[in-house]
Amino acid sequence: QIMTIAPPATPCLRCISETPPPPCVDPACRVAGVLGPPVAMIASMQAMEAIKILAGHAETISPYLLKIDLWKNDIQRIDVKQSCSQSDCPCCKRRQFDYLEE
């Protein structure tokens, strides 16, 4: 999964899911590892989104949550841009940063 997070242009993770997901309980990744090509693909996409922001072209960042399954050749693009305006996000709207230490 990849999602560029740059509020207020995009929603944050708490706009999408108010509580953090539980830690991974499936030992498969810890035991078998992960395949390199999907990691490289996601890393390249994340790097490109960062380059857009650093180059002063934040208007070109992706407004989507991309879910990519290279094993099944499946790509799901979910428009999350409206999630920020539709939610009462404690982070974006109320500026509560519960997961940051002061």
C-alpha cells in the first residue's frame, strides 16, 4: 500500500482509520521474509512522491491510496481526498498529535 500524506492537501492516516491497526500477527513475513520487487516498486513510488513535494510541485502528488498485489497483478486505487473534509480527525482538525512525544 502507498498513500502520500501531506495535510491539508491529503488526508492523514487518522482521517482514514481513527485507531491504529493491531501489530501483524501473521508470522509469515518474519519467518519467510518478503519479496524484493514489490518492496522496490513501493519504495520508488514513495521516493517519487517525496521528490514532487521537495521540488515544489506538491499539486501533482497522488490523492489516492494504492493497494498493489504484484503476485495477483492487482492494483486498487481508492480516492481518499474527501476523507479529510468528511471526518472529524483529531489530528488534522483538532491538531491533537496523540502518537508524538513532546
